[in-house]
Amino acid sequence: MILDGLINGLIMGGILSLPVLGVAVVYGITGVPNFAIGLIGVFGGFTTWYFLSVGLPLAILIGIGICFPIGYLLQGVLLTPLSRKKEADSTLFFLITISFGFIVEGAIRSVFPKPTISIAFPRLGAIHIGDVSADGFKFVALFVAVVALIAIRLLEQHTKAGRSLQATSQNLKLATLIGINTNQVFSLAHGAGCSLAAVGAIFWGALYTLDMGTGWHLGFMGFIIAVIGGIGNIWGGLISALLMGMVMSFAGYFLGGVWQSVILYGIVILVLIISPRGILGSERSI
Amino acid sequence: MAEPILRVTNIIAGYGPISVIKGIDFNAYEGEIVGLVGPNGAGKTTFLEALVGNIEIREGQIHFLDKRIEGMSVMKRRKMGMVLMPQEDYIFPFMPVKRNLQVAAVLSRDEEKEELLDFVYGLFPVLKERERQIANTLSGGERKMLSVGMCIMANARVVLIDEPSIGLAPKIVTALFENMKTIKEETGKTLILAEQNVKILKIADRIFGLEAGKIRFCEKTEDLDEAVVKELYMGE
């Protein structure tokens, strides 16, 4: 039972870590908590489902690709100009991104013919570890999460755009003073974050079902898990997602599904009281 | 004498309804060190922030390389060749030393980056020794060296530095100021240093005395009565 809980927890955490990475990139760099990010990801999931007839790989690329300009423009056209206003505070961004989430929700409902979908991926059969067997495709989700994390780290360290992202997240004032175009960095980060959320939503849609509720759920869970890991700390986000996945898995096994949320959010409150900057500390200095 | 590289005419600037800078005239020539001295609250930081465009000025003009720049963004002024090292930590805390220096060269040409890095390592050998170390694990003095190194990597013609000596041991301040002199002599950059440390009088070519948002004097350092400056402007 323990091995079963462990494997399922890891898989759940792996899937959750994808929107977490999206949130971590966006909030870690722009300082704006975008609560619509899950819905934008779900929009990408629905787009993938809609274009399945052109072939799965291309449909996935379209779904992920369409979320990039949404995030890029949301930041460049709305959030960056707004952040220059004196009245701009976290409450304002909370209300605006929530409202944007409802707009995306309306768009999904009006554009796509079904409110709930599942995305047909080829199945890989069961993988057995000891007495436990799990759908092989779930392991692919975990693998993609780890690859995405390593890719982000490599891009951050070995490309000019990546170093600009890293610099902006660590010291915004300095990044501006030395000549980094921080507005463009914010837009790029938001575009990349929304694309990562789309990857998470596509996997969710392949393993379970995708609807509007999933979008809000992934967005809020992603944000909470990113805070627990340490905002801007991408490794912290992954560890936090895996731990939270295991907490939910074991709580479900030992106490039943109804206790999952109680245990999970109880731990969230406890961690934030003990370490407000998350378990691995935040890299954000602003 | 040549035209000044930077010319400021009667600028007024501040925060909210308060004017901290109340009509300042200032100039700086290519390849000199200008000291801006004054007690706390005199407006030194506000003045530097106004020069790079971090705060908007309410009145007056700023000419840099014969162009009016007061309406330009921080980025445009930076591209023209002006950079500010603020008073607080001028580093990216979670990056290694070398990457801090590389990122600071974001607007420098590729072919000059290696040369600039060699110059910085020559000036501050400790940075070469610690190039893989994460910046926030450096000592206070080393961080300041890194900050100055980053200003060099930025390859600006005019470098504004806000109180570089703050929080440093006297011996380190002396060494840091000697390095400033070397930077001026070997690169021909213009350095404008806001300071309260008397050691600025040893390296600056000219000193502007700032008090309550106004320039009280501007003299060549050798013409100054050092004792009066120390007493009135440096809290000695």
C-alpha cells in the first residue's frame, strides 16, 4: 500500500508540477499572480482536442503554441501598463486576472462544442513495480515534467533571453538599470508560463477529463504549490508538487478522499506559518 | 576647455508633492572623477536617480552628449552610455560572480566582452578567484567590487555610483577608491560619485557640495579648503 501511495503520489505530483512551473515562471519573474493561468492552459487543452484530426503531435503544438501569445499579450497589453500605476497592488492584479479567467472560460464555452472533454492519447499499457501496476502513460507525464524543468534550467543558464529572465527575477531595479528590456522579459515569461500550463492541462485531459473546473483547480493548486516551494524557485516548485502529490495520495489511502483537501491545506497553512518564503526559500528579491 | 559630456541646467525633482532637488546646475567632463558630497538628505541619491531617468524631473534640462535626455526612458539613457550603481546591493544575488559580470554586459558588443572581463579581473583578482561563487555569499567588500566590475562590464561612458564606501572597512574603501582612479585613467570613463566619505577628496578632480537640494559650491579638489568641506558636508 505504501509503494502504491508513493507511485500514485509521484505521478499526481508530476502532473501538478507542470502548471506549478507555469505559475513559478510567471509570478517569479513578473511578480503578478495570474489566477487565470489554469484556464489559459485548459484553453490550450481544448485547442489540442479540437485539432486532433490533424494528428496528435501537431495538435499538441497548436494547443501549447496558442497559449504563448495569450500570455505574452496579457502581460504586455494589460498587466505591464497597469503595474506602472500608483494604485496597482496585489488585490488589483488578483481581481483582474480572476476576471480574465472568466473571460477565457466564456471563450472556451462559446468556441468549443463540448464543456467537458478528454484527449485521446495512445495508451502504453500498464507498468508494474512490485505489486503495484500503473498506467504507463502516467509515467510519461512525470517524465515530461522533469524534462520541462531541466529544459527551463538549461535555457535560463545558456541563452541570453534565459539569463535576462533570471536577472529580472532576482533584481528588477538592477536589470532595468543595466539595460535589460524588462517589459519584454515579463511578456516572454508570461507567454512561457501559459504554455507550460497548457502542457499540464493536456496531460490532465489525457489522464482524466478537462473542464472549466479543472482550469481553476490547476491555477489555484499551481499557485499554492509554487508558494510552498518558494516563489521563483523552480526546484522548490517541483519538490513541493511531488510532496503535495504524495500527501494527497496517502491522505486518500489512509483517511479517505474527503480528508485529502483538509490535510493538504492544513499542511499549506503550517508551512507558510513556519517558513513564509517556502520550503526552499524564494529567489524573488522584489 | 572641451564641452561637458553631461550638462544639467536648473533641474527640480522629487517624490510626490515634495521637491528634493530644488534647482541644480551641474556638469561633468569626459574622463574625470566628480565627487558629489553632502549630508544625509541633501538630495544626492535623488539627483543620480533623476540623471538616469529613474525619477522624472519637474523642471530643467539634462544634456548628455549634446542631446536633451530628460524625456528619455532609463533604457534609452542606458543605451546612450549612462549607468547608475545604486546604494543598495548592485548584484544579482543568486547568480555566480562571472554570470553577474556577463549579464551586466548585456548592451556591450560581443567582441569587447572578453576584454572588459579581463580588465575587471585585473582590477579585482579576487573576483576571478571567486568567479563560480554565488554572489550573495561574497563579503561586503567583494560585493562592492563586483558592483563596480559590473559597471565596467556595462561599458558606459558615464558611470554614476551612489555611496560606494557605505558599510565598508576604511582599508577596503581606500583600495576601492584607488581602483576608481585606475578605471578613470585606463578607460577614460567619467565617474560621478555621491559620497560622504572624506577619501573622495583624494581621488576626485572636482567636488560639488550639495545641501538641502541645492548646489552650494563647485571647486577643483586642489582649491578646496578640506577642513571646511569635512565639517560642513561630511559630518566630520
